[in-house]
Amino acid sequence: MPIFIRTACMWIVAAIGLLTATPSSAAGVEYDTIIRNGHIIDGTGSPWYAADVAVKDGRIAAIGDLADAHARQVIDAHGLVVAPGFIDMLGQSEITLLVDPHVPSKIFQGITTEITGEGESVAPLDAEMIRQRQAAYAHYQVTPDWRTFEQYFTRLQKQGMGINVGTYVGATSVREMVMGYKNRAPTPDELKQMQMLVADAMKQGALGLSTALEYTPAPYAGTDELIALAKVAARHGGIYATHMRNEGDAEMAALDETFRIGREADIPVEIFHLKATGNLKGKMAQLIARIDAARASGVDVAADTYAYTAWQNDLSAFIPPWAHDGGNLKLIERLKNPATRARIRKDMLTPSDAWDNEWLAAIERAHGIMIGSVDNKALQKYVGKRVSEIAAEWHEDPIDTICDFLIKDNAATSSVVFGMQESDVELALKQSWVSIDTDYEGTSPDGLLGKDRPHPRAYGTFPRILAKYVREQKLLTLPDAIHKFSALAAQREHLTDRGVLKQGMWADIVVFDPETIRDVATFTDPNQLSVGMQYVLVNGVPVIDGGKMTDALPGAVLRGPAYSGK
């Protein structure tokens, strides 16, 4: 037999042997970890099945009957669910990872991967942007020594992190880099510069382009500008993720703009934190029908949710966009001027589809607004207080209280706003194309981060869904919830080697008791870790072991498809 035929036959026999080998035939292999006796929910939406999972060199090495196999660590998952690590579709941890890279609020929920970069991304960055954001950097005692994504990623990798992180490039950031904080359209040359910045970011690993069109200077960007930037992201294999221009009275128009961007840029679309507020409270079904119609017409659009009836953002978002022209320093000047304050008040009290009016969206108005965090230490006593309470103490109208609070805190205040109906939250959560986000930075009950008062979603989003909407209300099945937490999100972000329990995939794995997992954080006492996660592995390394956090920082930077590796 000629040698080349004999060699080919040997390769065929070897290949057949690999295809037909069972996990137990590798009994002599020493694995890093074996998870035995668990109920596997693999992320695809399929029912659970009984099997063992072996991990070696950060990846899933085998799934099946591994009774004869050996490992340095053996986890007994009897009576527990073994599932893919959860993916937070909007996490906001780019700065807090530099404060506490373990981000316990994330890992105790089972989050192993976070996607971040909402409108204003961590890069690109210049001196004026740093000056505008100085209060936030000072609050977290972080020095921004990076200017590009590559420099930021290098800093992250050098220090280590407890979760995997991927980020979008923010359309707001590239606008600020080129145009500053001006309320006008870009010139053709400026738009070209912005497109070049998007292309550079994609080549450095950004997952796509994001917008947060409620927060200035983002509202100054027209639809054509966003389409032009989204086309660049599309050419580099990215997606377009958006906090839409309006989530209240003009949300239908905002949806139409979103669909147009997706259609004309030929790019997949992710709608951040889908909600119904303002005059659309109670009308989530109408929003869903509009999205379903767009999907049926060929627009690749999906969404995510955090499943709470209150949101959190900057208190300055209550002020109409025109008052932000020029940045926070100009905003403060206008708030101090009686004439411009009177105009601000009038706009806040007048229904309009020209901007997302949070004052009119808040249930019970001033009583529906809670102070979340402050920069000015003298205002710390008001954290957790309602604006109505502060207004009574200050003996003034609540709108004046919002304006004066922003002046005292240099527009750095965050607020929790109660403005949604539970029925809308439930209906959004049920949709097959809706995944999950926390819309909150990783935090900790201890240290510098523990001084803030976050929205409870920071600590509780994923366990809350498992406890409230799966176990108690049976709104979702457990396999459906896990699918939303993992494979659905991974597919959306083009993370082809994560999100499913399958041989060869990265070993992001959670092990928990479905009967006891629950959130603990509340609006009145939010800095509380969720309970029930027994083991959480990130790239095969436990960051929670036996219910306790380890010292490991095995997270990786997840880069988009255009990353060249150079």
C-alpha cells in the first residue's frame, strides 16, 4: 500500500475514534475540575439532563459520564443546576472594575461576562472629555491614564478582573472627541473624522456602536449621523445597541428611528433596557407589536431588560437637552439664571415628544424620585431620600429642589425613578428575543464602592428573575430563563465560544440551587449580595467556590470580530 494511502487511512481511523469516543474513555486524563451529578441546563433552551462536566485549560473538555475520570477539584452538584455563566447585556463596570476588579455584585448573581459602553464609552478619550468627567473619576479615585481602547484593555489585563468584559464604542464619545459638546450637526469633515474613530475602535476590539440618545450631547445627533457611524460598525462585523431617543411619550417614533438605522446601515440592533413609561405606561403590548412587525419585515432587532419597575440615571436627565449645550459647566450657569430656570421649569411641566421628559414620566412626580448617589460629601445625608422629602426640608418647590441639588452637586447626582408598571415589565420579559441586563456597574457592599446607594438591580437582577419570575410566578421556565441569560445574549454579541455548555467552549459555568437562589437587595437597603450561587467559574477558574468569593481574577477582554491582534 502506498505510504500516502496508508497515512490517510490512519488519519481516518483516528478521526472515527475521536468521533465515537465517550467521555469515560478518557479516564486517564487529569482534568482541572469535574462537576459531578448536576442537572445540566445547557443554555439552548432544552430541558435539563443528567451529566458530569469536565474542565481543562479554561475550556469545557468533556460532558457525560465521567465516573472514572480524575481532577484536581471535584464539585458535587447533586440537586443543583449546572448552567452557562450569565451574560449581562449592559453592565457599566468599565470604571468600577479599576476600583474592585472582583465586582462581587456581579459574580454572586452568576454573571461571568459583561457588555458595556452605553453611548459614552471608556474610550476614545481626550483632555476635554476627561475634564468634563472629572467628578466621576474623582468619585472613584481613578486616574484615566488611557486614551484608546487598546490602552484601557492593557490596564485591565495587567490588573486582572473577576469577569469577562466586552465594550461598544459610544457614538457620544466619538462626537465629543470631534465636536465637543456643541448642539449642531457635524460638517462633512467632522463626520468623516467620527467614522474614522469608530473604525479604529472596532479594529481595537469594540463589539459595535452604541448610543444613549437621552443624555446630552447625544440628542444633538441626527438620524443620518447615526446611520453613517453605524455603517462603519456594520462593515467591521459589529452591532448597533441603543438607549433610544425616547422611552416615553415619543417611544413609537424612537422605535421607528431605531429600525431605520438598522435597515439603512444593514446592522443588527439591540435595544437597551426596553421599557414603557410616560403615556405609554401599560402599553408594552403596542411596543412589542411594533418590534415584531419590524422583525417580520427583516430588521434584525432584539432587546434586553432588567425587570424592575424603576430605572436609575443622572438627575440631570430631568433637565431638557437645550440646557446642557456646552456641557455641565454651562448647565450649572443656566440653572442659576432665573430666566433660564423659568424656561427649564416650563419645559418640565409641558408634555412634549421632543425630549424624554422624566419629570412627567415619574409616578407621583417628586415622591417617585430618589437620590441614588452624590459627589458632594455634604449631600451624602440625602442619599436614599425622595425629592419630595428634600423639597419639604428646603421649603421649596420640587422642581427648584432638583435644580438646586444639581447646582450643589455639580450635576453629578444619580437618581432612581419609579415610572413603570409591573405588567409591562412581565410582558417584555416573556418575549423570545429579550435577554437580560443589569444596566449597572459592578459594585461591592464594602470599601469605596460600598459608600454609594445603587439601584437594587446592581446586585439582584438575575437571581430576582430566577426567584420571582421562574420559581414563584412561573412566568418563565428555568431553561427559558437560562437561555435568555446565556446563549441568546452570546448569539447577539457574536460570542461564538461562550453561552452554551458544550465541549470546546470556554468554561464560564454557574452551579446553583434553583429552590433557594434569590435576590436580597432592596431600594431601601440595596448593598446586599444575592444568595444561592454555590460555584461560579470564569474561564475554568472558580471566582465563587462553595458559596464564597475567591481571590482569583481570571476574566478576559472579549474583542469584536474586527480585532486584528496587533
